[in-house]
Amino acid sequence: MKQHAYIIKGGRPISGEITCHGAKNFATKAMVASLLSKDLTRLTNVPPIGDIEITRQMLESIGVRFSWESSTGLNIDPSQLNSYEVELPHSRSNRIPILLLSALLQRFEKVKVPVLGGCSIGLRGVDFHVEAIRNFGAEVRENKDGFEAIRKGPLRGTKIKLPYPSVGATESFLYLSVLAEGTSVISNAAIEPEIIELITMLRSMGAIIYTDSGREFRVEGVTELSGCNMHILGDRIEAASWASLACASDGEIIVKGAKPEILGNFLSYYRKVGGGFDLLDQQTIKFYKAKPLVPAVVETDVFPGFSTDWQQPFAILLTQANGISVVHDTVYENRFGYLKALAQLGAQVQTTTHCLGELSCRFKGMNHHHSAVINGPAKLRSKNIHIDIPDLRAGLAYVIAAAIAEGTTILTGIHNIERGYGNIIPRMSKINLEIQKKLL
């Protein structure tokens, strides 16, 4: 069976200008938040990616209407929401169904959602979501087709302490609490920039949400919410990927559309290994290699730590550093499968089940290969090497690896990239990357 592939000819500095899309990790969650009102919601800077289409298909299956004002301006009309059963979309699923389970409980006493999809990067259990729903007074059942939630009467405010600051569970809590009766409190909540944007959106819809200096949110439930206008912030994961590409290829890329403050610790690690950056304005950053690259020990963590979604492109950068680097992922237990393919290009990498770092790790002693050792610099080469993309973030890391490898690399499974980054070909032409999309 034929499939589309990216054909990339690499081995030269990558330079030019690129604009980040709106953040996938917020745009789809904003679409879910729009269901909490019966009014029209307008989203701007919506990324033209597969996950938006998947989410739109699910919402249209229950009566939500959509219209585009522009290529990135999306109107969402939930006034005709008429079904409690979400259909599995034609173009695969993602992680949104478990969030719809919480949001739709505000509109229906019974909700059914399909099985979850997304990238296979770890267990990513839904226990935190299910427990949150139950704490608000509803029942949750799981079957082979998905999940079903039932409430008898309104949801009631509650107190929740997450054992781990899960982004998804925090989002579920927010959807459940804003219209619940009484006050709700969540402790040890996630505080990623996308979560803060979701809180801003919900506040603009009429929600009353207080945050403190720690990881605690207090929500006073209201009786109804209204529609709103919301701009989707730039994608910080994408911005870090282009930065890694610029430095690893000894090029220079101007990245537009991402605020430097949401890059946080990435910028510090980038400086540490030898990367340079100049702030050109509030949402424009020029990235380049400032000095010879040196190794680093990187441990992923929840925000404000080093994002687990940054480690794949950064690992490619570390293959070009002079010495031994270590990456320890404390967020997901199965994110290093992509390193085997890098070895085909000449990267010297090895994974281990040991916790190679100082951070407290919930995977200690559990036999997961969640630490990696990278020995550089490695001269990456490819002579029509064929690599299949396993997941979204690894996919863009492979694009970076292919760009710095001498020769031609063939990437298949590109739907995994386009789910989160859309058609990258037009944007790649602006940074002189030799890439083609062909049917093989």
C-alpha cells in the first residue's frame, strides 16, 4: 500500500524565518471549553493541523457547528449541541475524548466517549480523570468502546489533591468545577502555560478561578458561562524544535509567534550547551550556535521544568555536542524509542532503566528505559535510510536529524507529524530545508 513520505536532503546549515503555529496543546482544549457555554466562541491563531480536524469531527458528531472566518479564525457554535454520545472521528482519535467526558457532563446527565488515541509514549492512564469525575459526584464506567459517565443531579464542588501534577487531569478539574455547585479546590495542579491560558479563557467566559503561589486552584462555581474571543498562544514546543535545528545545523533561524517567557528553562539549557539567541521583539527570537557545543545533563519535569516534549529535538542537538550527555525523563516512561532510528544515522545513543539524575522520579525501580546517554559529536549520514515515524514529537526530531545528516533520508508515517504540525513543507521552504513530500 502506497503512503506519503518526506524525502529530506541534509548536511548544510539551515537558515531563514519561520512562524510558529498556535499551540496544539491549548487549541484543542479551547475547543472543548467552548462547550461549557451555549453562546458563540471565536478562536484566533488556530493551527491548521490534524488534531484540530479530529476534534472538530468529534464535536460536529454531537451537533456543534463550525465556520472559519479566516485560515486561522474559527467560530464555534454549541447552541445546537444535541447528543451525549461522541462518535469516533474518521481521521483517527486523539486524547480529547477523556476531556469531553468532563465538559459534556455540564450539558448532559449521561455522556459516552470513544476509546482514546494519540501517541504511544507511555501508559498515560486516565485514573486521575476518572477519580476527579467521581469526586464531583458522577459515576464512570469503562468498556471496550470507551467511557461512560452518569450524574444524578448537578455536579458538586469538591477538593482534589493530585498525586502528580497531570496536565490532562487539571484540565478535567477545570471543566468540572466552573459550573459545579459550591467551591472546588485542586492541589498539586499542573501550571503549564497552556493551563494558565485555559484559566484565562474560562475567566473571560465568566468563571471565578483563583490561583495561589503554589500549585493550588480554587474555583467558585457559577450558574452559566458565556462565549468569548480567545487568541491561541504560540506553540512553545515547536519554537524549541526550530531553535534546536538552527543550533545543531550551525544555521540561523528567526522564530516568530512564540513569547520567550513560555520557553522558560529551555533557553537556559540552550545557552548552556552553546546555543545563542537574540530577542528581536516580544514574539520574535533569532536562534543560532554561539560557541562550540558542550554536553549537558537534562531532566524533564512538569512546568516550570524542562518539558518532556522538548527532549526529542534537544537530544538531536546533544548528538552534536563534544562529550557525553544524559537525558532523564521523569514525566513519561516510554519516550526514547525514537533513539534506535537515530543510531541508523550514526548517533551514539544508549538507554537505561536507571534514573540518571537528581530529580525524584516515579519510575525508579520500575524497569522502564527512561534515561538516555548520548555520546557526541556524531557525524550523521544517510544514504536513503528509511525511518518510520512513531509519534508526533519524535517525528519532528527525525526531521531535524535528517536535516543535519549528510545525504538523503526517507521519513514515512508522516501523518504523525501532520497531526500536530500540519503540512510542514511550505514553512520548511522558508528555512532552506530541502524537503519533498512524495507518494511511495
